[in-house]
Amino acid sequence: MTQPQYIPCMLIRGGTSKGAYFLASDLPQSPEARDQLLIKIMGSGDVQQINGIGGGTTLTSKVAIISPSQSSDAEIDYLFAQVGVENKTVDTKPSCGNILSGVVAFASEKGLVELGDGSTTIRVKNINTNTIIEVTAETPNKKLKIDGTTSIDGVPGTGSPVLLNFLDVGGSKTGKLFPTGLLKEDINGIEVTCIDAAVPMVHIPASALGLVGNETKLEIDSNAELLKKIESIRIIAGEKMGLGDVSGSVIPKVSIVSPPHGVGSITSRYLVPHNCHASHAVTGAICVGAASLIEGTVTHQQAKDPSSLVVIEHPSGKIDVKITLLEGEFEPVIAQAALVRTARPLFKGDVYVA
């Protein structure tokens, strides 16, 4: 008879997502065994994840795997895992900036970092993309502050701000900001931009899909013909970007872009990738924000008076991202991308695995 396992875990709401946080040392070292365990923990293979701790959506079926950094230029290593909901899959190709915002809370609880008096900045190495992010949290009297007055669209209430400063995010997975070598190109008769800034993405003008751009999540998710058309574009784009057959992967992600419908710089409907995000991914916001500043992209064509502070309208409101764009020898360089999130620990304990 197999003995039950009790694995230490924290559930944390990070940004507009929610995930289970584990120490890498508490999980199997084999990626295959680790992934099978995560599938069991989250209850994947069931749209409701009723037999696990997943929340039945892509935004609540996420895992952060944390360890002391093996790199000399970071303190913490962070591996993100997107665990399938109805499918028994684990994808560690993409990163998640929302879940990243909970890393300070977890690392301090586990004694991996020492908190400063006033504020604490931790350099985190994202294993998924091999990039460095500076994460800053408020720590008065060397205690992590959770409550505060900062609000983010997509999350009820307010909390203490967590500043995420992404460094040099161009070519996060492909090695190039524009992996196809083009600022825009035709796929299936539609002009799109394929770009890799924090996450590989395909940006598609809403008008080219017969949309206005401010459609609700429900309107997009219920349009099977639209989703089929987008997936066909995404699969071809994945090949062109050097990602191979992406039919079983969540990258590249897709953004349906259009001019702002309110006070923002641009409107985005972010797909994850087979349904619309209820708000917007952090990495996706960086990618859309950066592309909106680069002339020649379809994203720039949709943006209104883009500046270094890009305000992206999404189904739940807006997300602001500050982009530092420099001229490079062959293509633009995204030196920094900064934005503010909040995070809230929900529980700590042991997850039971039979």
C-alpha cells in the first residue's frame, strides 16, 4: 500500500492569478515525476479540478517552484508551471508575472531571504526564460506588509504594492525580439506581428478578425469560429518563430489589439491561448506595451500616442507598464519593463497526496 505524502505548500494570490507555491526541494527532482505529482495535486483532467486544489481555470491552476538561486546575480530561482485544467498537462515554457509577485511572501516565509527595514528588493531568476526580475515589496520593521491602498483591476479590494522590474526581456524564449525577422507579416491573409518580449506572442488587429476590440471575455470565449481562426494563425506563427509544433503548448500567446476605447494607450484581449484572460497577464502586458512603442508593428498602428508608460485596456479595467526602450545594433532593446501588482497569502500548510 502506497504511503500518503504531505507536501508543504502555500496558496498565494499573486496579481490577478492564484497559485500553489512549493520549495523545489519538497518536490521530485525528475521533471517527469514532478509534473505527474503537480497534476495530481491540482486535480487536473477534470474541468472543475474537484479532486485537487486547482480552481478550475487557467488563472487558478498555476504553480511556483522556488529555491535558493544557483546564479551569482540572483537570490531566488523561480520556475513557473502552468498546469492544465481539463487536460493532464504541465507546461514550463512560459513564465507568469502575476504569480511572480507572490515570491517575496513565500521566500520570506520559508526563510530564504532576509527582509530589510522599509522595503526589500529581491533579484529573482526566472528559470523559464533565463531572465532576471527585481521584485520589491514593502517591509516596515522587517515585516512583510500585505494590507495597503494599492488596487489592481481584476482583483477586489486593495493591498500593499509589489513592484516588478523585468530586465532585458527581449527574446525570452526564441533569442530574438522579432524571431521571424519581420515587424509584421501575413498569416492566413491577416497582417500580424510576431514578437518575443517576456513571452512569445502573436498580435492580431481586432478589425482583421471582424471585431471591435472591446468584446467581453464571454463574447470571445463563446465564438468557436473566431477561436478556430485564431488558433490556426497561432500554430503557423509558432512554426515561423522557431517554436515548432505549438498545438500542445500555451505559447505563443495571442493578443487581439485595437485602439483604446477609454483613456488608455491601446486595448488588448489576451488569449491563454484558447480562451480570453479575465484581465491581462503581466508578461503579456510587457509584450503588448513594448510592441506598441515600435514603429512598423501592427500593435503600434493600433496604439494612440504611445509613450514609455503604456496603459493597456483589458476586460477588467487596465494595466500600466513602463517600458525603457533603447536602440540596439540590429533591433530595439527592452532594457526594463516595470509594473505594480499586489499579492496576498491565502494559506500555508500541507497538501495531501494519496
